[in-house]
Amino acid sequence: MSYIGATIESILDYLNDAICIVDEKCIVRFWNGTAAKLYDTKKEDIIGRCITDLFPTALLPKVISEKRIFENVYNSPRKQTHNIITARPIYVDGN
């Protein structure tokens, strides 16, 4: 990983907001420390897996399929878990 990539990853990892990045197939590519604490889910248990494996009612698949931004939406990604989520698709090279 490049210096810039490692620096950005470190910054995202220490934010107070939970951050999850998934690819176009809903595979988790990044899970920060706050998300790990909030959802009691270690990075190594979720990175590389489909978000719905651990969060069956996650909003992210809808964000990807509808290709639109969701802001301040009440969300319950799995039993006994509730949050207010802002999620948006990010396109790189048109994807």
C-alpha cells in the first residue's frame, strides 16, 4: 500500500464515525475501528465478506442497486442494532 493510501486508511480508522466501504458486489473492503466497536465485529471477520452475511438488512445493497445517496436514514442492519446512516455510491473510473 502506498504512503498516501496507508495515511488515508489510518485517518478513516480513527474517526468517531463508523465507516464501511463495500464494492459493487457488496463485499466489504474497509471497516474502521469505530465500526468494529459499534457492531462488535472485528475487521478480520467482515473484510472480504458480503455485508449482508453479517448485516442481513443493511442499507448498502440498496445504495448500490439504486445508485443514489441516502442521508440520515434510520437503519436496523441486524437484530438489536440501530443507527442513523448516510451512505452514498462513489464512482471510480465510471464504476
